[in-house]
Amino acid sequence: MAVQADTHAVRKAAHLQALPRDTPAPIVALQERLRGFVSVPGMADYAEASAGNPLYPSQPAAIAFCATETDVALSLACAQENGYPIRARSGRHSVCGFSGTDGGLTIDVSLMNHVAVDYPARTATVGAGANFGQLNAALDIYMLHVPGGTCDDVGIAGHMQGGGYGFTTREYGVNCDRVREVRVMLGDGRIIRANRELNAQLHWAVRGGTGGNFGVLLDVTYDLADLYDVWGFVLQWPIDEAPAVLVALQQGFMRGGNAPAELGYYPVLATIHGAQVLVVLGMYHGPRETGMQVIAPLQAIGSHKPTMDTVDTYANLNEGLLNVLAGPGPAGTFEAKRSGYIVSPLGEDGWTAVCEYYKTTPNEFNIAFMEPYGGQVSAIASDDCAFVHRAVDLNLFVDSFWNPSWPNCHTPEIAWNWVNGFIETFESYRDGSVYQNYPEMSLDDYRQAYWGENFSKLLAVKQQADPDGVFTYAQAVTPYPPGEAGATPTEKVSLPELEPEPYSRTR
């Protein structure tokens, strides 16, 4: 009788055989022990394995695709024993390419993508490598929900650690607001389970403190909401009518208005089928008739055109609504992106200036995308977790795309100049803060912009969890450099000792 081969042993042998002859011995030894696999320069899969943001490419010495928590521990040990800088990544959506590092070891957790739902408890424990397409699909059959992740391939780990906005954020908060518990592997191999009672300071910091700072996130346990069918709608106005709509939205449908939190929506300045328009992509958690009454003041403005009116599951509408937009363009297109939180009313003049500037777009793919606040996200205290951005009306981000084949937008300079000019149109209505999931390399004081009044405590947690600075990158949680212009004094914060899990082992 034939004996079936051990498929893992076969795969491991194939991975070892595929390693180039000049692969460093520590990486070969790591591959010999991993349940997952490594990719190094010279391998057929390396270009895809190392791909991230093309504006900030990196050439890691190796990418370790970890299939188990033991793989993560082995990878951390290999990196530190051999002097490799470390990056951890999940969905590869870092706008600035912070999940890659030249000559380092990238710890990729995308194979650790389980979703385990406890229906009676209304919780789900989700592997750090899961993305929102997978998570939403897994929750769909239970008619349960967690906010965040409008793009299906966004990984939950980075998204949550930066906050995590989604269609239902006004009803349920940002993604990190729904986190009951996390488990994190520190640089020395200890595993820390953190919630509001146990290791509360790490639970506080991970939620908004931004990925790649404290350790490798292993999994997240979310508190889920009952949500299934929602009413989805799309409204569209010519761009010349957009200022009046945006005034009404900021006055009545954001932080200072009385629109119900069950209304989630994105206003977007975009080019659709050749026409420059304001499009509102929306969901209402409730009966269609009630939702129609809620948005009636908007429908009374100008010559709006409804282009979608349907009841469907959240998972279907989350993807379907965004398909209204043109997307980033063809293959080989690059992105320039900036954002800012708006805290003051722009009024008719301010919104007119914004819309007039959009008319100068050099291509049909550029968008100005707005994430409204109010409701639950603004009701939570700004120091409840490291995500500090609560007392705002909206976050407005600008995506400018360029492609070497486009005659009017073929260089990064053209794209960035357009983005920077757009930000200038609403600069006086901002508070200087920036959503840390949309980082900007050029920020003068990213510490204040991302974390504001929460920075002192965040730094204390970072120094406790990662005292040797194992996890670092260009905009990591670090002290201000001595004498840096604009640096604010950092308060001393006292923290209780972290309590690792009983099965944790340090090297």
C-alpha cells in the first residue's frame, strides 16, 4: 500500500532547495525550523513577496511568512541574534512603506489568518494576518459585525493599531474601540495578553498607537455587534452644487449635527464617467423608509441623482459602494496621499474653494475622500485609548495618482503638487492632527500630529514593552530628539509591570 507523503515535509524540502546558494546561514537555519517559509533575493517569488508601497520600495534580506506563533518567536530570535532590523506586516497597506526595511527581516503574519467566532458571547478572535474581506465574510453567516476596513485586502493588524475607520464608525466607533483583548509577542519572545483589566497599559497603547511599535500582534478579540441587512444608497450632484451639500453635511450630519449614528457615509469629490461630481456613498442601519427620512434634507438640495438604492448585507454593500468610484487607475499607477482633520465649519466660501480646486485635477482618478465623525466615535473620550482624534468634524484625505504614461500627470512632482495645493485650500480649518493610518513622511512633528495629548503615556508604554528598541521605523514612538524644534515636554508616566502569559518563554 502506498504511503502518502508528508505534504509539509515536501513543501519544506522544496523551500530549502529553492534558496539561492549565497543565502546567509542564519536564514537557511530559520527555514529549516519554520512551519511557514522564507523568501530571499534571488528566489522566483521574492519580487511579489517583498512588494509593498511602490513609492517606498524595500529590499529585505528575507521575508519570513509565519504560520504559527512559534514561527514568530523563531523569526524574532533569528533577527536579533544576527543583527537584522525587524519589521512586522499583515496586509502591506502602509502608505509610507513602513512594513519593509532594506537588509532586514520582515515578519509576515498573513498565514496566521484564522477567525474564530463565539456567537453566544458576540466575540471573534481574529489572527493578525486576516484581512477585512475574510473577516467580513466569516462574520456574515452569523449576522455579526465589527467596524472598519472598507478595502477587502486591508489587514486587521495595522488597521486596528492605527484606529480603523469604516462605514459604521459613527455607530460603533473606530475598529480599535471594539477590541476586547489582544495578544502581542514582545521582542524578547514573551507573550502578553492585554485587556482593560490585565496589562491594561498595553491594551490602551496598541489601540491607536500604530503597528510596529510594541511587538508582533498575534491576534485580536473583538466585541461584535448585531448587523446584517442595511440600506445602501448613492447620491450624486454636479460639482457646482457640491458646496451647498457639503455645508449641510457639516452642519447637520457630523459632530455637531443631529443625524443618527446609524447613518454611515462617505462624501467624495470624484470624476465619474467623465463628469466631476460630489458623490455620497452611504449605509443606514435600519429600515429603508427611515433612512430616506434621515437624508431627506440632502435630497432637497439641487439636482441630485440617486444611483443606488438597495437593501443588502453589510459585507456586500461595503465592497459594492466603493465600486462606484473609478479606482486608482491601471497597473503601474502610483499614489500620493495626504490628509487632515477638519474641526471648524468651512461654510459656503470654504467648500466652494475646495470644490473649485478639485476641478483642476490632472486626471480622472484623483479623489477627495471624507470620513465624517460624530456619533459613537466622537462620544468616546480622547484618552480612552491611544487613538486621540475624537473632537473633529471629519477627516479629509486626498489621493492623487500618477502614471508615466499619462501626458498630464506623469511624474510624482505633479501628483504631490496637486495634493499639497488641495491641503492648502482647507488648512485654516484644520487642527494640525493627522490620522496615523495615513502617515506622511514629511510631517515636522508626527508625534503631536498622530497622538497629541496621548503621546507621553504612549512613549512610556513603548519604553516598557520594547526597552531595547527592537521595533523601530522612521515614525516610530520614540522620544523627541534633543533640541528638536517644536518638541513638547514629555511627562513622566509610571506604569505597573507587564504580566506575561504563564507559557511565555524568553530567550
